[in-house]
Amino acid sequence: MPLMRQPNIVDHDAFYEELIDAQRDMNDEQADMFLAKLVLILANHVGDREVLSQAIQLARANTLAQRA
């Protein structure tokens, strides 16, 4: 199964707001830990190693491209 790259979140603005609100009152270290835990929870839900590998590669490439 290939990684889905098209927008697929219902009410994406509300999701983003909930994500930001969940980090309110956290310091940077807590916010980083929260995001790491969220990634692992969602990765476990996805479960498909090929999809997870594609997501890791895409996120890495996108992050490195922003440095340039």
C-alpha cells in the first residue's frame, strides 16, 4: 500500500487547532515529547512498515529541503 499523500483529514482546521491546543502550557521539551509519543501511537495504528518507511523518507526529505 503506498503512502497516501493527498489531503485526507476531515475538518483539518479543527484537527490543527486541537493539536496546537494539546501542547498549550507545555515547555519545549514536553511539546517535543508529546509529538514523539503521538507519532509512535499513530505509527502503531498504521502498522504497515512500507507505509511508515515512505512517511519517514518523505518527512526527512521535506525537512532537509527546508534548510537550503
